[in-house]
Amino acid sequence: MSEQRKITLAAGILSLATLISRFAGLARDMVIATLFGAGLGSDAFFMAFTIPNLLRRFFAEGSLTAAFVPTFSQVREQQGEQAAQRVMVLCWSLLATVMVVVTMLGIVLAPGLVQMIAHGFGEIAGKLELTVSLTRIMFPYIFFVSLLALLTGVLNVYGHYFVPAISPLVLNLAMISSALLLHHRFVMPIEALAWGVITGGVLQLTMTLPVLRRYGLRLGWQWNWCDSTVRRIILLMVPGIAGVAIYQINVVVTRLLSSFLEQGSVSYLYYGQRLFEFPQGIFIVSLAQAVLPTMSRQAAAGEVDEVKRSLRYALSLIVLVTLPAGVGLIVCAEPIFSQLFMQGAFGFADVQQTALALAAYAPGLVFVGISRVIVPTFYALQDTRTPVWISFWTLLANVAFGLLLMGPFQHIGLAAALTLSSVVNSVILLVMLRRKIGRLGLKALWVTTLKALLACAVMAVVVDRVLLLGEWSAGLTPVNAMILSGSIVGGVASYLLVGRLVKIAELKELQVIVQRKLRRG
């Protein structure tokens, strides 16, 4: 099987698993919106969950994966399975120890941390205190999810993607169950959701252990942290942590600024970003995760031209998926939130404000996708420093745009600031990668992009006018559900049809792969 098809197959497996998890995440957000609306409790929960999520990225998904996967892959290829097993156990021991310390410090220092990122909450009685309480409950989540990230990297190198990718489903189900069954048992009902996070974290880590044993891998405890391979991973992680820190500071800056806006703004941005992340999580993250092991093997073999080819192919897939997804989110923003969230404590005014936030986020989808594919290219080349400096300039751009736009446009301006900073990030990444490895050969990608834009324009007209979505009336009704479903299906069909008419080659390649898999199935 060619490397391109390996990437497509791996991305397809990850996307399927992530799709299932994202639907569960959508159901979770619907439950949260129905039970808690967009107000004091939900604002406090989303702000409190920011801190363990931020540290999770510091120590796990971003920096650890970027440093561990290429090195672990190289050790396995060059030194064999026994050496790979030893490196895994050493990294497991080090990470577990560090995360115990981080978790304990986080629980103790929660008041100061919350004060830094949610200073504006102090103006509303009880809001800051509730955020501190929720932060302390959820902080141990970082311990479980960090170890999960390490095992996910190991399994990905062995070609196993499905179980780690579907683990967020378990987290979402745990949160849904806890919210529905336990919210009435707490003085502050939102606390039930926080305990669901901890339960989900334990289950996520536990479910990966049998899969690990299937590949003959056994966890243990070794203290030889001066090992040269471990030191190399740590050295690669340091700039990676800085880069992830800068990215997460972007999120924290947005949350901090939104805490000074009217009550509900944090929740509007959260719900808008959640739907924005729906296609991002299903495809962008999956493709970035799938392409890293392939590029790492190619880079380890000195095949720079093959790295470029994999990059071009991944960028083409990103453009073909994110462009129509972004346009669809803009056109369907209010109908989607009206149909899925407008019930219980979540009213039509909340729908309108959240839809505006989503419309401001949506144009950034393609640029986030480009960045998420280019950064693993640097990681595969074992360069974790360059993305850090680029992230730093992106942070400054986001702060500048946020301060400029939040006054006249409130939370919509903060969403637009993240979109603009995503553009800055992707452009600088492309320029720096070209300086590092030479011309990338992206001429064909520009042609594909223009064809995809034409197909998106037709899709938008079909959805908004032909399928009567432009005449949408708010309300959770069977008729609206049928209109929305028909519009989505019709929009996808029109995009694919125009794409085939203008001969977008990658669409045909995807169709061939899907047909072969179906025949084998």
C-alpha cells in the first residue's frame, strides 16, 4: 500500500472513531445547554475546565506526542522491539511521576490560577468561588489524560488508531450520565458535570490497556531517566511545551477577555467553538495524527521529497474538507443551534449570540487545518523550535486583534480575533517550512483550492436558497429537523457533484479508496 493510501486509511479510521465521539460530544453539549443554559454555572464550568485542558496540552497531546512519536518510531525501526518497549516504560514512569506532582500543585494553587484567567468573574457574587471549586474537582483529569496521550502515541506507531480515537466517547458518556443522574444531588448542580469528567478520565486510560497487551507491550516502572533516548525526547519536548503553551495562552487570553463581557459570553464562545471544532476534530486532528508517523518514517530515512509529497497530499485533503465545512457552518449556524440547543434553559437569544460566534470562528477552519498539518512536518524533521517562535507571534496577533475587536463587537470580536490569528499562523508556517526544506510544489494545491471554492459557492446557494434554509424559522420542530437534515445532505451532494464536474483529482482518489474498503468489508 502506498504511503498516501496509508495516510488516507489511517485518517479514515481516526475520522470514523472521532465522528462517533463528536456526536456524543454534541449530545453532551445539548444536555449541558438544556440543564444549565448559558449563565453563571456554565460559565464557571467552562472556565474551570480551561486549566486542566491547558495543562493537558502542555504535558501530553501536543508536546509529548510531537517529541515521543518520531523518536519512538525511530528507535523501533533501528533498534527493534525490545528497545522500543524500554523507551515506552521509561517515558511512562517519568510522565506519571511528573503528573502526580502537577496535579497536587494544581489543586493547592487553584484559587490563584482561577484569579488569573477569570478575573472578571469577581464582579459577580459566588462566580469566582464556584470556578475554584470546579477546578479542584477536575484537576486530576490531567493525570489520566496525559498517560492516555503517551499510550495513544505508542499505539499509533504500531498502526492502531481506533480505540484511542474513540476514548473521548467514554468521557462524553460519563459526563452525560453524571449530569443527568446526579445534578439534583448537589447544591450547585453543575458539580455533577465535573465529577463526570474525572470518571471519564479513569475509564479512558483503562480501556487502552488491553489493546497495549495485544501488541505484546507491558507497562512497568523504571527509573533510568538519564537514558540518552529519554533525554532526547525531553529536549524535543521543551520547545514543544513552549509552543503549546503559547497556543493555549491564546485560549486563556480569549477566556480572560470574555470574563469582562456580559454574563453568558464565555458560554457563547464555548458552544460556538465546540461546533467549530466538530469538523476539526473529525478530520483535521485525525489527519494530522495519521500523517505524523508516516512523515517520521520518511524523515528518518532521509526521504525529504517523500515528506513533501505526503505534505501536499495532506494539505489537499484538508482544503477539500475544511472549505465546505466552514461555508456550511456559516450558512447553517443559527438553524443548527436552534434545532439542537434551543430548549430548557437555552433560549432563542442564546441561539442567536452563539450562532454569531460560530460564524466568526468558521472562516478560520481551513487555516487551522493547514497549521495542524504543517506543524507535524516540522516535528517529523525533529524541529520543535520553529513552531514555537511562530506561535509566539500568533499570540501577539491574537491579543492585538482581541483588544481591538472586543469593544465594538463583544464576544463576536474575540471569535474573529482567533480566526485572524489562525491566518497569521498558517502563512508564517508555510513560509518557514519552505525556507527549511525548499520549494513545496504547491501549484497544484492552488488549483484544487480554486475548484473547491467554486464548489463551495454552488453549495452555499443550494443550501440557502434552493433548499429554503434562508427561510428558516426558529424552533425545535420535526419540520425544521427535516429541513436542516435535507439541507446538509443536499449541500454535501452538490459540493461533491460540482467537485467531480471540475475534476478535483483527490475526490476521485478518496472515492476509489472507500469503494475498495467497502468491497473488502
